[in-house]
Amino acid sequence: MLRKNPNKLRRHILYLIGFIMATSVAILSYVQSNFLQDYIGIEFVSLFFVIGNLFTILTISIFPKIIYKLGNYFTSKTVIILYAASLIGLAAANGPISAVFALLLFIITSNLVWINIDIFLEEVTSDKDTGKIRTTFLTCANLGWIIGPAISAYLIEMGGYSLSFLSSALLIVPLFLIIVIKKNNLKDRVKKTKQGARKSFEKLWKNKNLRGVFIAAVALNIFFSAAVLYIPLYLHQSLGMTWTQLGWVFSFMLLPFILFEIPVGLTADKYLGEKEMMLIGLLILFSSLLLFYYIKTPLPIIWATALFFSRIGAAMVEATRDTYFFKNVSSKDMGLINVFRMTTPIGYLIGALLGSLTLFFLPINSVFLVLAITLIPAFYSIALINDTK
């Protein structure tokens, strides 16, 4: 009788976990700025995300010590419970204080849980299959990102933000049950290195390859900050598009993550390497932000096309970023993985800070032009890395 491959089984469990978690996060991500604007002004929305991502960076910096002491499995369960609590808090929010604190907890925990999943996945990934495994995981997660906005838009039109947040929280029930039931497949296998955030960052920065992909990841998340924080505000508040329109536009724009990431990962493993595709993807992101600045029509088909084009670039950068980084580290390098995942709040912090400053002087579409300029240094950093092919 043939024995099942335990690593393959574990990866399939993590693919499912990634899908459920991404769906839950996506339900909230594209509505959070509009939700918060109901309680505070648009300029203060940006300021909130600056503060929220600062707290996230600080939390991530101490996260390796927590994982080292408690183990990744136990820590992941705790983070998921706190994440669910943030969603329930958002659904019950009845004023600016409760809304701000619940959203702050959401931002922090939704970043931490991906670090836990990264460590689980890296323990069962070999370098030669990194591209295939990572992009398969990203594709499963991105299926959730496609479904999430459509669900959110429908529920908001039907019953408001609270119904949307509660549905997001309900998805955590099956996710948590999977983690508990499949404990033997997810329990810690590799002893993690005990390394603080400062030393890990110094180690990463001294390596030109890791430094280059780190900067590329920050650039990608600067783009995502524009996409998540300012595109929904601009389309809904300034151009007057309805949530019904935005639901299908946002779901359509995310299709490139499904269509392109696995082919990009396989190509990086077998033929071309990551460097060239990362540069092409970044060029598309840069061009897209300029395009967003100039488009002033509320026609959904125009925005759907422009946003779809932008996500081709985002898919290329995301796939090559993860493939390249995880080919250069192992699951025991918990400090480096943590620092790498700081690129999400760092990118959002830069995007929100520049967005906040821009909105005090210029209209909201000017944010896209300002953020496009911040991507330029990433071209130089990527050009310096050694390709894997």
C-alpha cells in the first residue's frame, strides 16, 4: 500500500487555509477606508493607517520572540482568535473609538497570521520547487481575494458594513477547526533560530539579493496601499460608483493573480529566473499608477480594464518576490521571514503617510502620481540582484 506524502498533505491543508483566510481579509480590505470615513475625515483616515502600520511593524519586530517561546502552531491559533475578535468588534462598532481600535487590531493580526502561514509552508518546501509551491499557494489565496470583494459589495448593499464584517468572522470558524483537527500535520517540525528584528534586518540588508527583493516587496505594497486605501475612496466618494459596480470591478481586476502567478512561478523555476519578470511587473505598476491619475471617468468598464492591467504587474512582482526570497531562506530563518513580512506594513505606512500629506494640498487622484514616483528606486535595487537562472 502506498503511503501518502505528509509534506504534500500539509501543503494542501495550507492551500485551503490560505484560501479561507484571504477570503475573510478581502471582504474587509477594500471597504475599510470608506467604513472609517463614516467616523473620521478622509485626511484622518490616512493618518490612522500611518499609525496602524507603525503599530504593526512594532508588533512584527517582537513576533519572533513570541513564536520562539510558544511555537508557531500555538501562536497561530492565538492570532486567529484575536483576528476574529477584531471582526466582531468592527461589526459591533458604534462610534469612532470602538471602530478605530477594532480596525487597528484587524490590521495587526491580519499581518501576523500570514507570517505563521509562511513558516508552516516553508517547512515543507524545497528550493527546487519553491516557485511552484509558493505560486500555487498564492493562487489559492488569490481565489479568496477575488471572491471577497464581490461578497462584501453584495452584503453592504443588503445590510451595511456590519453584515459584511460578521460574514468575514464566520469564515474563521471552519479555518480554526481545520487547524485544530489537523494539529499533527501543522505542529512545529523545525527548531527556529532566535534572532531579533534588528540583527535580522542587518543580515538581510548586507545581502544585496535579499535587500533587492525586500525593496521590491516594499514597492509592491506601496502600490497595494494605493489600491486598497485610495482607489475605493476615489471611485466611491469622488466618482460616485456604487458598491454593486465596485464589487464586480474589484473581482475582475484580481483575475491576473489566478491566471499568471503559477505560470510565472514555473517559468522562474525552469527557464527565465525572477529578475526580468520582477522588473517588467514593476514597470506595469508604475505605468498603472500614472494611468489612475489621468482617468477621471466613472465608467466601470474603463476602470475594470485599467485595474486588470495593473494586477498583471502586481501578479508578476508578487510571484517572483516570494519565489526569489524563499529560495534564499529556510523555515528556521524566522527572523528573516518576519523582517520580509514587514514589507507589507512598511509599504502601507509609506503609502498612507504620503497620501495623507498629499490630501492636505491636492485632490485625491494626485496620490497616485506621488506614489508612482516612490517606486522608481526599486528599479535600481532589482537590477542589482543575482538572478537564479
